[in-house]
Amino acid sequence: MGIVLNQTFKNTFVSYIGLIIGYVNIILLYPAYFSIVEFGIISLLTSISFVYSQLSAIGIENTFLKFFPSFKTDDKHHNGFITFSIIVILIGFSVVTLFYILFKPLIVESFIEKSPLFLNYYFWLIPLSFFILVFNILESISRAIYKTVISVFLKEVLFRILITIGIILVGFKVISFEYFVYFYVLIHSLIFLILFIYIYRLKEYKFWSSKNTLNKKNYKELFNYGVFSFLAFSSYYISLNVDRIMLGSMVGLEMVGIFQLFVFVTTVIGFPTRALTKISVPVISDCWQKNNVSEIFNIYFKSTINLFIISSFIFICIITNFDNLIKILNKPEFNDTFFILLFLGLSFLIDATGGVNSDILSTSKKYKFDSLFNVSYLVAGILLNLIFIPLYQGVGAAIATALSILIVNIIKWNFIRRNFKMQPFNFFHFKILCIACIVFILGFILPKMENFLLDAIYRCITISILYFTLIISLKISEDINEKFYKILARVGIKK
């Protein structure tokens, strides 16, 4: 547990440093030195390459993490499991690349009208996707031996620092945007190479081994879990990028850029959910082993309460500062985009309010239904985008995202309610909703200050005081109240 806690602390610290650098890049530097269309190209390349790499991986990332302990040996050959994993991803990448080349006319036809500039970099997606794929696999390999900090640092910090350098080079006209795209691909190859050298020097693995002791039963087990993993995880992560791909095809690169920027801004609403998931999964899994259903329900109930409170607060701070955000971006293209930000924010808020529903499902005996729901999420996202993008463009994509997340969360809630007899929502959630609505309205009618930075600070402070005064005084969350009174005690104020 000491190793896990130590790695978790370091990873969290590194991730937040990366988040700050990312905000500087996306909110300040990209808008200052790039056109929205250019940022849209980068966003579209990123989304497509992510989908490309997920399809190529065929679920091997999670399969490796699950089965590596079973094949681990002292001679570092690990029964040829590493070699098997490498062969699988190379086959997967080759098949996807073949389809990508063969279906080029169809893909070109989809993007030629709305996003023709994207097609200039069509074949650069192949190496970009490959480097993302192998980095993700190496990240799984490093996680298997509890060496996670270096991969997190490379992806969250070094990568973003290098992006900062690239943006500045464009800003000072040292390189053109075209060369920035090449630089972007090169950065992915660099962080892959550094991680490979790091893992190789650890001497924990033989990357190529002739000692293959895997039998027919092993292959069948790996294949079955790989298919499940592919459906469960890949469909979920692909669905997170499909809206930008469809916007690129149906609307254009400018809207992709606007949408991607607001996705990054609202992602912070989901940070508390991520943090809780890292802690809750092993606890819930252990509770299932001990058949401690009451404790699972307790975690489920508290997660919906606490995440609803915290995520609602972040949501209110972001949405009520829309005008200040637009002033920071200083781009006319962002005018009249309020509803994109609003619905994207709502999508993260809805997901947070579901609490640890996915973790309960994925660790239970009915874990296969979680993969079914994730596939449903992807299908719903595609269908809803096809309906709403032609009607409302970027706003339509944001509505589709919010609706698909709402639908899937309702399905998960109902499934858990019927199969495990757990219903976490009660009158306390209604109280939170009422408080959030009141503070949300007041946040908008607060008088504005001329300086947008001062306005953002005073607006957030006012919202914080009002929101948490109501939450604490109404005793909605035992955890938040307990934490609040502990803080008071530390500064010498008794309850």
C-alpha cells in the first residue's frame, strides 16, 4: 500500500502541474498565436489519432495489466507475454492502417468540403497514431511494475512543455504552422522513445523472447478478456472524441477548435470524479469479495452527494465567468458560444452526479454489462450527433454529448437499482440542486468589474462563500461538514 500511496501522490502532483501548463497553452498561447482553424486541425488530428490507436490496441493495454502477474517470471521473459503483446499491437495497427489507406477516398469525401486543410496531413496521422499506441502500451508495461511517475510526467508535463516551446516558435515566426504539425508528431515520438529507454534500462522485461509458454487455454482467456476490454474501455474513450471528428466532417475546423477548447476548460469539472475513482475501485472490489453490499451502497450514496456538490460548484464558477473567459481568449470566433460551454459543462456535471456507478458495475459479477453500456454510449453519441449537429452545429454536438451521458447514466442507475437494490438519490440531492440553481442565478446578476481578472476573482470568492455556507448550514454532506470543522479547529475556532 505504501508504494501505491506514494505513486498516487506523485502522479496527482505531476498531473496538476500538467493541468496548469495545459491551461496556459490552451487558454493563452494557442489563441494568441494560432487561428481557430489551425487549432482545429491540431484538435482533429489528436482526436482521430486517439481513435486510431484505440482501435489498433485491441484492448491489449488492460489485458496486459490484468494478466501480467500470472505470467511474470524471475528470468524477465515472463513466459513470452511481452512478445505476444507486441505482436498483437503490431497486427492491430497494420490492419487499421490498411483500412485507413484503402478507405482514403471515403474519408476524403467526408472532410473535403468542411475541413479541406486537414487532408494536407492525412498520412501524418499514421506515425502520430503509432507513437500514441506504443506509448500507451509502454505506459501499461510501466504500471505493471509500479513505475508510473515517469510516464505521467512525460505525458502530462514534458509533452505540454514541448508544446509550449512549439507554440512560441510559431509565435516568433521561427517555424510555420505546417512545421508545428511535424513538430507535434515528433514530440510524440520523443516521449515514446524516452519511456522505452527508461523501461529497457530497468531490465525488468525482455522485449523479445523465444520462451513462449502460452498455451491454447491462455490464448483463449486472453482473447476473451481482450474483446471485453476493447468493448468496455475503447468504446468509452472513442466516444469522448467522436464529436470532434463529426464536427470536422459536418461543420468545419473552426468549430472543432472552439469545441476542443471548451472541452478542455470543462474537463476540470470531472477531476473530482477521477480522483475518487482511483481510490474507490480497489475498495469496492474488496467489498464485493467480502459481500459487503451495505458498504458499497454507502460509498455509492456518498459519492453521488459529494461529487454533485463539488462538481456543481466548479460548474457554476466556470459558466458564470463565461464573459471573462471570452475576454481572455480575445477571439471574435468565441462570441455567441455560451451554450457550447454550458452543455459541455452539464455533461461533466451529469457524469459526476452518477457517482461511482461505473466502478460498481465493472467490479461486480455483472461487469460485462458495463461494456454493453459503454458501447451504447458510443452508439447514442453518434446517433445524437447526426441529429443535432446539422441543426445547431457546435451547440448541437454539445447537446448530443450531454444527452448521451444522461441516457447512459440513467440506464446504469436503473440497472444497479434493479439488480443490486441500491438507490442513492434522495431529498438531499434536491436540496443541492436548489442551492446550485440559486447560486448560479446570483452568480450571473452580480455587478461586473471593469478588470476581467478582478471580476473573475471576486465572482468566484462570492460564489464560494454563498454556496458552501448554504451547503454546510443545511448539513447536506457529513464528509464536507466534518472537513470544514476540522479546518476551523486547526485555526483555533471551535464548533
